[in-house]
Amino acid sequence: MNEKRILLMGNEAIARGALEGGVSYSTGYPGNPSSEIIETMFSFKDKHEISVEWSVNEIVALEAAAAFSFAGLHAMVAMKQNGINVCSDFLTTVALDDLKGGLLLVVCDDPGPLTSSNEEDSRHFAKIAQVPLLEPSTPQEAKEMAKWLLNFSKQMGIPCILRSVSRLSHGRSGVTLDSIERPKAEPFFDRDKPLVGLPHLVTINHGKLLQKMEKVQQIFEQSPFNQYEGPDDARLIIMTTGLGFLYAREAVETLSLTDTVGILKIGTTWPLPAGLLQKYLKQADEVLFVEEIDPFLEDQVKVLYAETNGEMGAVKFYGKKSGDVQGPGGPGVGEINGDVVLDALTKILQRERPWSKDYAQKAAAHAEKMLVPRELSFCQGCPHRASFLAIKVALDLDGRQGFVVGDIGCYGLAAGATGFNQIKALHCMGSGMGNASGFSKLKSFGFNQPAVAVAGDSTFYHSCIPALVNAQANKADALFVVLDNSVTAMTGFQLNPASCGVAASDLINPIPVEELTRGLGIKTAVLDPVEDIGKAKETVYNFLQEDGVKVIVFRHVCATFKKKKIKDGQRSSARVDQEKCLGEQCGCDRFCVRIINCPAIQYDSPKAKAYIEEDICNGCSMCLQLCPQKAIMLVDTATGEVVK
Amino acid sequence: MSCTIELEKGVIDTDLCTNCGACTNLCPYLISFKGRVIRVFNCETENGRCHAFCPRINVDSESLRDDFFDKEIYVPEIGPFYGLYLTRATDTGLRSNSQHGGTTTALLELALKEGFIDSAVLTQSTGGLEPQTIIATRPEDIRNCQGSSFQIPPTLAGLNEALKGEAYKKIGVVGTPCKTLAVYKMIKKLATDDEHGMDKIGMVFGLFCGWGLDWLGLDDLVKRHTTVNKLKQMDILPSSFGVMELKTEDGLIEIPLDEIYPIIKESCKYCTDFTAEFSDISIGGARSSAGWKVDQGWNQLIVRTEKGKELLEIARAKGVLEFKDMEPYNLDKLKKASMNKKRTGLKNLIEKTGNKSDLMYLSPNDPVIKGILNSAPFK
Ligand SMILES: Cc1cc2nc3c(=O)[nH]c(=O)nc-3n(C[C@H](O)[C@H](O)[C@H](O)COP(=O)(O)OP(=O)(O)OC[C@H]3O[C@@H](n4cnc5c(N)ncnc54)[C@H](O)[C@@H]3O)c2cc1C
């Protein structure tokens, strides 16, 4: 094959690497910044006869992928950092096996989170499970590492981790493509080699794993993924992983330090190449650590240094621990960048900064002037807006200071104005229902506030079911609202077991939430909150007055998904009857613009009337029900005819 | 501060709110639900109608009275007064479903027929429970609303609805004293905002009122003694009887007042109006010196305006109402009962504020209030 170089996003490069490495199965659970990996695999699916699917959560994804490895084929799972927690139980046990095929776990961290409820550094899991972990610095390297790790995993018989971060996963650069390997092996599960984690075998297998990891370390000592650049006699050496390498290089070049400062880029973060590191520790008087998020490399190198009992001579360490490497959030918090490294270097070397320190702030302030202020908001026509309105009003009417415990999904925005500030606790997938069940147990301590748990359809299947079973079995009093919009909307409309109707697909056997909950003996109501907000409110209120576990399924397809799906179909939009809208005279105090706050509803200040941005309105008709003057109607955008 | 927040802080949170409904149905922010007004969301309007209409904020009874009633006929204990009558509906069928003598229903029907009103904002309940506000336009609608509900419905939410658009031009309203007071505040405010607003209220019928009951508390009480669907009517007898009566399909159930006192609506404790002084005609149950039973099934009625007088004369002329002679006892007794309520209300307000010159919604400069506060037991 001719050498081909194309522009790829980090996540696309990882998928490409897996393809080149001969992957047969890939799965995962969507979550920013990892979702595009499996999305890209879907695009390879048919042409390359790869099995690709979305799993309902990360542990089943890893378990399913492991089956391919057990049968001798390569498999890859992809997830965001929270996902590795979900699958860690299986990860730490499958690490004890002797795998037949490659098992690659790709985890994408979200430092300074753009879309996460934590800022976890997933590298620690490599140490916990004692499995190899690589960290790429560029999309090209991400592709190489993915490809290499599949085969290396097979060679060593242990699962391997590839760790990315948002800027790498979503950044694009030129990537040189290699030929695509297709697996030659016939899948077979050898019944004579059982993979059984019984206690008496664990110590044996654990010992074997540690031996394998020693071998891995020896291989890593020679790995081309680790590179040194700079003078051979550099006294100040930057030790760095992942994107830190690019930031370090940028800072060194900016300060024209290429002749004096060395950069040791580590790609094999676990197990660390101790020999290589010790070589440079010996050479250096000063070491600066540059990495995201935690001081992982920093801590491990310091352990190595201590282990040599003074052989390395005196070395001064700078990094997160010393406070020299830190962004605005402090050391170990948020993302870092070239400027952070520049700061550290100028401080260590007592040099002048080439530009003033508040440059970034000035630039941000300047840019802000050019931007239209926008708050985080549900999309136009989003059914969550109706659901949270119903919940809010019902809780207000109930009057016991009830509150909503949330979960992970678009609806997390309901902690803000767009969801009427309803969500008061939000942690991890499935936590809302567990919390609500616990809150109800406070009753015997005099606690009377109802907690309503909300979760989306995808989250429901991901991790709410155990919490629901727990609540029902333990006789909790809890109301659980499933916001079923048919797709995993936040991460890009992936299919899930709730996908039906407009979202129906050959790939999915739909499993309606209510069939599951009713099967558990839980009183369940299913309704469309957008169609009848009054009924939605009433149902929430009534369910709040009842004991026991109750479920309400608010079902209405994601408006943005529907709009994407039905591109040229008939479209309707709301329209404000300018005669009927009383504007400032109404007494509603611009309820539609101020409170309903849908991006499609606008206010014409000179005319003092509301109007609808018909190009973006999704025609959900929620506002029709809420205008006190009944001044809003629904029109067919093509014919202008009034539909409602 | 926005008017909704001011209402919430000054009226709802302080337990003054009577759930009359005057502030609701004007905007999406205030909702009446099961006897309580609840603020959902926050408006930014500062001088909203909700605030102007509320009978538990800035009540200047004296000037409001002077705007609408003849000063000459004012009686400090019971308000504007052309006369007190003992009446009941002539129609026995009507009477049998009414709370007392059916005077209210009979007069409403007559007022509709004679064009005093073209609609009436009334309260419909099931045996006194789950009261709903109705805009009645036909005699049969009026009859469907017979009987009293001690769960206080937001009647004036219905009035606000009726005031929208042009459908109704002479609206009749029946309400307890807090509500009829609010109606006059509404008329006054509407007259300043929009010259036609005022004309739309045809006639105001006040109901005498000792106090109302807590919505959920009454639900519970009824459930404890009978099943809701068997309930036909309820009444609270004069305090000397010490009982509340539930008329059910299975007969009469008497509930000792000790069970009732704990569920008296908190806001009623701060009320100083027994006879609905702001109204054209106000109506209550009759009391006789020979005992309650003697005049049971009769109403006592106060006429307060020319319009009220006119309607009552037609009722007499057409035989819609029967009249019974009265002794001076009745007026004295009524004045005494009314004065008692004023004293109790003021006492409770002063206890709440700890300050004789802070009467929350009432003006300490009102001559009647001043008079009371300058005499025993306040002096
Ligand atoms: C809360 C309350 C407390 C009362 N306390 C006393 C008292 O202490 N002493 C006394 O003499 N009388 C009291 N009354 C008045 C009494 O109960 C009768 O309403 C009155 O005597 C008229 O009787 P009627 O037979 O003419 O009524 P009906 O012909 O049966 O007509 C009753 C009318 O009252 C309206 N109505 C019912 N409930 C309400 C309500 N909660 N708010 C507004 N309108 C309503 C209905 O729409 C109907 O039109 C009270 C009434 C209420 C609602």
C-alpha cells in the first residue's frame, strides 16, 4: 500500500490503529472525550467485517471484549475516565488471566473537565491492576500505540491500556496510515485452559502477572515510544508524558533553551522504564515534571530515585508537588498548557517571561467582548425542559422542600436555569436513584423532604437498575423519573436499549423501561411531558404522595436527534400571534422568554412582544400550553397553515 | 423586590394568606393549590396587580369604604348597613339543598334573571370538599353550587378569569369577607388601570364567616369519620353547640369542636370581618334568642348598598324570598359576634407582631380599629 497521510482526530487515529492492528471486536460506552473511537469503528464495520457495538456500560463492554481475547481474537473497548471505575472490578481480575488474543482498553481522560463530573487520572488503574499503560503525545503516536498494544497484549497475555486526554482525542493532525491487518486466527475457546479466579489460583496467577510485568518493563526500556531530545549534558531535564511533551517542547523552543534543557518523553507510563529514567536522573541536577492530571510520573520517579539510595547524586525536583507546575486551578487541577511550562521554566531558571503573565487573561477579556453571552441551555424543543418544569411545579405544590437528585446526561444542565435549577446533587452514573433510596430511609430520623431521582434512558440501563432493585427490595419510598428520549443524546445520539420509534434500528432490540420496572413490581406511569405538561405535573405530584418505589417514564424523542434524522420532512414551528401577545401589559412578565427560556423564543424589545425564531424552533409545542394569553400557535413552516 | 416575592414574604410565609385567589390567574407565578397559594418562579414586576388586589396587604378600610359606600349608614361593628332581615328561599326544593335558607342561591338566580349580573363566580364542592371555582351563567349552574365549603377555594382566581376578555360584563361574586374585600380592592385598582374594569363587576354577595378550615386537615378529618363519597354537606353550628355536623348518606355525624379547632385555617385567626362588610348584600345563618334550632333553615341578611336594596325589594315583590319578623335581639347579637371577631383578630395580630401599632395588613389609624384598641382589653 502506498504511504498515505491524512488529517485525523486523535480518536479516529486510535480507531485506525486498532483496525491496522487487526481488531475483530470493539465496543464501549459513549462518553466525552472518547465517543468518536467507537463511532469511527462503526464506519469500518461493514467493509472490514469487524463486530462493533455500543454496550450498556463499561464493565459489560470489557467483559464482552475479553471473550474475543479468550477465543484468540483482538478486541478493543473505549471509554471515558469514569468508565474505568465501572469496569475496574473485571479489569483487576482479567489481568490475572493468560490471554489468547489482544485486549486493549482505551481510556480518555477529561482534565479541566469539559463534560465530566470528576477529573480523575485513570493512569492509577494501570498500577492497581498491574497492566501496561501507554500515553501518546500526538494522533500519529496514538495510532501506532493502539496498533502495537493489540499485538503486545496478545504477546504478553495481559490486557493493556491506552490513555488519552481530551485535547489529544479531539485534536487533529496529519497521520500516516499503514496497511490493515486482518486476523488469521480461528476463534476457539480452549476448555483445557480454564480462566478461573478461584482464591487458591489467585496467588499463583498474581505472581505470574508480576513476572510478566517485569518482562514488560525490560521491553519498555528499549521502547521507541520513549524519547530523549536535547543536549547530552543537559543539567535540567523535563520528564513528561502525553501532551505534556508538546507543551514542554513549545516552552523550551520559545525560551530558546534547546541547547541547554533536555526533554525526556515517556510513552510507556506503566511499568516505567526504570533504567532509562535512572540514566537521566544521574545526568540531571534538576528535573521538571510535566504531565496531566496527577503527579503520577513525578511520584513514581521519586520512588525510583529513593530506591537507588543516593547513587543518582543530588537532584532537585520541580513539578506539581513543589507547586511549580500549575494552572489557574492549582497543582494537579485542570489542564496544563505551554504557558504553564513556560512559567515553571522561567521561574527555575530565573529568566524574564517573553510576554507578560496576564497576557492570557487580557486575550480572554478581549475575546469575551466579541462573544454574545450565552448560558448553558437545553436545546430548543428539548423534552427535558417540560419534564423539569413538571417536576419543579409538582415539588413546589407538594411543599415539603423536595429536591431532585440527578445523574449524568444532558439533563444534568437542570442544575442551572434551563432546568429551573432543580438538580441539587449530581455525581456518577446511577447515583441519583441510589441517593433517593437512601434519602427515604432518613424518614425514621425525622426527615420529610422527598427526593426525586432523575436519569436518562441510557443512564437507566447503564447503572440505575441495581439501585432500583435495591430500593424496591429494601422498601424505600422513592420517585424515580426516567427521562426517555430514545437516544444517548449528550454524547452524540448513540443507540441504546430505549431506541425505538424515530430512533429504531436493526442493531437494537428495544427494551421499554416500563416493562422492566413493572416486572420488578414497581408502579410505573408512562407519559409524554411535552404533550401535556399539566398531566405530567399532576402525575409527579400524585406519585409523590404515595409510599413505595414509583417510576415515571417521561417519553419524548430528543428534539435535536429528530431534527437531524428527519431532514427534509414536514416541519412545524411555533409562532406568536402578535395581536394576542400583550408583551409588557400581560402580567406574565415575559414568562416565555424569561422562564421557559427556549432558545427559539425571543423578545422584540422595541415592539415589546415575544416572537419565535422559526428557523430553529423544533415545533415541540410546549410553549403553546404555557402562554397565559394563548398567543402561541403551531404552524406548518412550508404552508404557513396553523396546525395547533 | 418583585411583587410575587413581596407577597410570599409578607403574606404567605407569615400565614396571613387566605387563599382567596385574587393574586392568582393573573400570571404564571402564583398558583393556588389545595388551600395554599404557592409561588413558582420569580417575576420581576414591582407593582403587580397581585399585590394591589391582596386583601392581606395594605388594607385601608376607611378610604376603600368611602369610595364605595354611603358614609351615613356606616355602623362600626358590622359596616355599611341599610337593614338586617331574616329570609329564606320560597322554593322548598331549592332550600333543601342549600346551606341554610337558600337566600344566596335564590338571590343569585334573581339577579341573573333581572340583569343585575350576567354571570356569577361561585364555588362548587362535593359535600364541602374539593371546592372548585365556577363561572355560572345559567340558573342550573348556580344551583349546582349550593352549600358551603369550609375548605377555602381560590374563588377570585375565577373572577380574574372572568375579567379577561369581553365575555362577561356584569359579573356577580359570592365570597367570604376576605374575598369580598379583595373584590373592592380589585375594582379600585382596575378603575385606575382601565376605565372599563370597574363596570364589569355586577354585584357582590358576602357570606358571614367565623373561620375556614385547613384544606388537608379537613380532608383528613372527613376521612376519619366517613367516606368522602358519602358526604352530602357539612356545617359548623354556633359555638354553644360545640359540634360540626357532617350530613352523610348514612345520616348525621357530629364531630366535637375540639377536633375542629386544631384545623382552623391559620390566616383566619387574623381576620376582623365577620359580616363581609364589603358587599352589596351579606348573608349568614340565622340565630334566634329562642335558640339556634328555632331559626334553623333561615338566613340573616344585611343590605349595604342601593343596588342590594333594589334586588331585595324585587325578591320580596316577586315572592322569591320569604321574610320573617325579627326581634332587636338579632341585631345586637350580630353586632356582638362581629365585634368579638374584630377583637380576637386584633389580639392575634398584636401577639404576632408584639407591637400594638404594627397590625401587619391593617391600618392602626382606622377609626374603628383605633376605637377598639383604645378600649378594654387593649387599653
Ligand atoms: C368558610 C365559611 C365560613 C362560614 N361561617 C359562618 C358563620 O360563622 N356564621 C354564619 O352565619 N355563616 C357562616 N357562613 C355562611 C353560611 O355557611 C352560608 O353560606 C350562608 O348562610 C348562606 O346560606 P345559603 O343557604 O343562602 O347558601 P346557599 O344557597 O347554599 O349558597 C351558598 C353559596 O356560597 C358559595 N360558597 C360556598 N362555599 C364558599 C366558600 N368557601 N367561599 C366562597 N363562596 C362559597 C357557593 O358558591 C354558593 O353560591 C360561612 C360560610 C363559609 C363558606
